[in-house]
Amino acid sequence: MVKALVIGVSGQVGSNLKRACEAKGVKVYGADINPARENLYVDIARPDSARSAFEAAEPEIVFLCAAMTHVDGCEKDPALAEKINAGGAEITADCCRRSGSKLVYLSTEYVFDGKKGPYSETDSPNPISVYGQTKLQGERLALALDGALSIRTTVVYGYAPGEKNFLMQLLGAAKSAADSARGQRQASVTHGKMRVPKDQYSNPTFAPELAEFILELALKNKSGIYNVVGSERLDRYSFALKVCEILGLGAGFLEPALTKELGQTAARPLCAGLKTDKLMSELGRVPSGASDSLRIIKELITAQVHGSVVEEV
């Protein structure tokens, strides 16, 4: 039985990877800096901590999903971003080298400047934010290890109450807007509106499907860089409208905006997105588009709460 270690298991991709491993019969250990009882403790910025997790799991495959992902937070504290995103990758790669484990690194489209997207695996990176720069550093350190695999993805979403992915932010804003309309004004939405950039283009990617593709590539011992993203390339506002349409939400709380109007600390790649020709060539398929994935989410919500978030808002 293959043994795997998912570092960053409490995050969106990590938690889905653990479930994907379990479904495939892979013996999987989860590790996190704030672990649940069943998981291992790990601080990827500390070599001794990383080594302890490796000794406990004895993994053949290591999925490095832990990172400092708050884009503006990285811009405000570049030293911490580098320590976690680059230093953590270096430490994890060193542990993999010592143990003979395969390393799978989770990367991002933010390694590109967003001037000429969508991008292929062979396009030259040019990050414009500290987040993108430190993730690119981490990717290069990971790929210096023989047989390592780097997965570039973007706008990962799924129905996961308590998480802050784009979909869950939308659902929260929709509820806040509805509460506001009933006289219960919420601070998270200004004047009942959620401003969404209409000039940031990417490929929204369904988290459970992303995890399945990552695991398949790892089990097939693929190496190098692979783009794994949803098949529809949309601007954020169009994606938000699609969410509302498929989940049956009114879209009146959405307000389109230009990125420069949002006052974000870090620069964002605007004309971004990733190409999946390589993935199609080697696996014969690519992840679903947003429309199909959102229909799955609608069914999931309905099954879980017998009536969907739609009826609450």
C-alpha cells in the first residue's frame, strides 16, 4: 500500500487530497501547524518539525499544500512569506531527499504577470507580487529534487462552510445582503454590495476534482510542471454571476469593479489563466468547467441541508 503525507491537510486542497487518497486506498497521514487530533503536527519552516512528521509517516509521496496564501498579507510581511513559501519548500524537499519520498508541490498562476494569459507550463514566469515571487522560489526549490512534481492551479473553490474560498465568500455576501435588506445590516458587505473585479481572468477550479487529478499524476509518477485548472476561463465577476445563476441566488448584491478600484495592497495578474493541453495530452481529460462543478455543488448543498443556501437568502 502506498503511503502519503499531506502537509497542510486542514486547508482546502489538503483536506480534499486526504479524502482522495482514502478513496483510492492510499494510506494517508495528514499534517498541519494546527492539527486536528487525528493529524500530525508540522511547522514547515522548522527543519526539526518537518523531520518529525516524516519519521512518523514514512511517506512515499509528500503533498506540500501548506503555504502563506493571503496575497496582501504576503505583501505586508515579505520576510514571513519567504520563510514559509520558499523556506518551507526547501526544508520539505530536503526531508524528501533524505527519505527518498516523491515531492508534489502546490503552485499557482501568480507566478505570471497576467499580461498575456492564459499560460502554458513552458511560458516564462514573471511574478508581480511577493506571494507570486515566494511561490516561484518554492517551486524552483521543490523541482530541484529529482522526480518532483509541481501543480499550478488557481481560484480553487468548493462548498466548505467555515472556509474563505471565493464561492464561500459569495454565499456569505449573498446572505449578508439579504439580512441587510431585512434590516439586519452586516459589516462584511458595504451598502449591501459585494464588489467583484471584472478584469481578473482565471480558470476557477473545483477543489475535489483538483485533488483527484493531483493524486493521479502523483501515482503515475509524473514529474515537472503541470497546469491543473477548470476548463472555463472567466473573469471574477462573470464567475460570480454564474454562481448566482446556477445556485438560484439573486445577483443584485454584486457590483462589478476594476481591480485598481479595490485598494488591494498587492498587484494581481489580470489577463491570467492556465492552459491544460499537456494534461489533456497525457491523461486524456481535464477538470470540469465552472458550470458543471457548480451543479454538483448545488446537489451537495441540497443533500446536506435539505433545501440549499438559496432558500436561506
